[in-house]
Amino acid sequence: MLPIYKVRKFVKHWSFMRSPVLVKRILQGYYNSLVRKNDTLRSIELAIDYRCQATCHKCYSANLGTHFPNKNYVDKPMMTVEQIRNTVDQAMEMGLIHINITGGEPTLRSDLIEILEACRPREIMVSLVTNALSLSKPKLKTMSEMGLNLLQISLDSSDPKTHDKLRGVPGCYDKVMEAAAWAREFGINLCLTTVLSTESSSNGSETQKLLKIAERENAYLLICDSASVGGWADQGEKVMTREERDATLFELMKHPLTRHHNMYNFRGEIGCPAAHEKVYITSHGDVTPCNLVHDSFGNVLTMPLVDIVEGMRKDPLWSQNHNTCPRYLEEEFATRGGAPI
């Protein structure tokens, strides 16, 4: 018998299912995975801009953006709307049901509305990650009318001063709460995001405070893994051990409003979806298994997406199904393929 908290999560999750077309695509994904035993590309993390107003040192893309930049990467041109549209069209043929538009800070793109339209929000789930600093009410209303399904806002602490300090921007907490109110007004699903780490607000009593905010705002609380990448590339002491992470998540996941990146897959298992059901695409078109792994297996501007993903799935590390983040499997992770970006 399923624990009651899992039943509550399932019922709550179906609030995302607004379109019969989407439901059909989800059922087809389960059929492909469970009956035909084929991997289906379920989700894409699509970075559209690595610029950002905040200076979060834990940011996984800090080395790709403007704060701790790899200059050879930052100076490359970002994908155009038409290039993004072409990539999404290819992914749709591979079974796509979800695109998460992220960055950097995606709202800094002047053509964000056109990018959202290219992601086909009437047919699949489309979510937007933001720090809320440059998000305007009229723009969010327009995106709501276009079919934006989920607004995902970063929240590092229940204390406004602490959140603002971690973000490096005074008034950031107030912008989060303002955007949350707009999301409720426009009927957009809301998700507050926090990072799991040894110094994180995702531990102990602070977690309960964040969950109370999520309850008050009628939002989910998404627990994200930290990793020795980006701003924390040389600060491994801030990353939880596998044992610490698993024990913490076990308790957090009992709450009906908590979510984690590895919660759902078409195989009915909890585990890492990287390469099998999910990939990360940078603002310059490089395709990596995950936003925490900056190894490119090809670029969508020069190769078909299906060829890139198939090549990724043949890699010794990524060909396997992992019940935890592969970054915790140090010896195996060291054998991974792809070209560092």
C-alpha cells in the first residue's frame, strides 16, 4: 500500500496536467519506457542567458556566466529564437513533455516571450526559473496567457536579510514574494527552490520555515542538489555526502509539498534521469547530461539532437541507470565522456 504522503503528492502533481495533448504525450512516454523498454527524452533544462544580477556563489552555472566566467564560453553568441524553436521541434519528436527555461537569469532576454512561444507551452509543460528581480507583472501576465505552467523562484532563506545577503542584492526577498503573489493571481503553478548543502537552509528548523512559506503561498518547495561545480567548484566541503543527502531527502520527501529533481521517471523508479530522460542545453547549444555536469556531447547548432543524446547514452557512465547522483560515484564519474565546456 502506498504511503499517504505519496498519494497526496500524486494528486497534487496532476494540477500540472492542463492539456489533453500533454496527457497523451505522458501516457505515450510510459508506454515507451515500460512496454517497449525505450528511454524517452522527458525533460530539457534550457539555459537561454548566463547573465544574472545576483552573485550567488553556489550557482552551478557561475563559471559559464558573468561572475566567474570562462571567457571563451561567455563570448559565444546565444541561441536565437529560431534555433531554440528547431531544437524544441526535434525534442518533441523524441517524446518531450517538459522544458525548464533557466539561466543565469532568463528574464534578462529581451525576446523571452518569443522564446516561450517557441517552447510550445500549449502542448507540453513549460516552466521558468527566475530570481524575480527583473520580472514584471505585465510580462508574467502575458506568459500566463500563453500557457506558462510553472514559475520557479529561488528562495535561499525564510529570513529576508539572509536571503538578500546570499543573493547579493538588497530587496531580493521582497521581489520573490511579489512575484509569488502575481503567480497566484494569474493561476500559474508556483515552486520555491532551495539548495541542499552543509550550510543550506534546507536543513532542520529552517526547512520547516520554508515549507510554511510554501504552504502560505500555495507553492511547492523544490529541493535541489549542490555539487562541486560552478561557484562551488573548489568548495567541496559545502556539498553533502551521499549518506547525509539521502538521509535528509528521506525525511523531506514525506511532506506533500516537497519535490526533488529525481522524483519522477517513466520507469517508475527514483534515480538520476540524466541522459536517459533529461538533458541540459546551454545558451550556446551544447548538450550535457545535467546542469551539474558541464561535459558537452555535441551542439544542437551543428548536430541533430537525437544523435547527441544517443551518443550520450552509449557513454560508459551515462549508459547506466543510477539510483543516486553519479557525482557521488567518484570512480565511475571520473570515467565520464564528453568535452568540458
